[in-house]
Amino acid sequence: MDIVRSWREQRVMLKWRYPILNDSDFIYEEGKKDSMLDKLAKKLNKTRLELELIFADLQKY
């Protein structure tokens, strides 16, 4: 997957698409990317694979 959108853009798009998300859900700590993504998936009631597909879909817009 080619990443064409910045993390900031993706974050805004996700918050727009899923109003349940807020800024604190996107807090990134060095070396804990997987932990943050797992928390996002859990909050959205998605599997990690489904979350990755959502991120891939964001690249199309």
C-alpha cells in the first residue's frame, strides 16, 4: 500500500468518519504504534485487519 496522506490527514478523516474517536485515541508513543492501532481497532469494534483496510481506503480519497 502506498501512503499518500499524512498521519494528520488520516487522523482527521478517521475522526470525521468515526465521531466516537477523539484526539486522545491517536496519542503515539515512540515504539508503541501497534498498541495505539490495537486500541483504535478495539474502540471501533474492528479487527486489526479491518482497521488496516480502513487506512488503505483513506489513501484513495
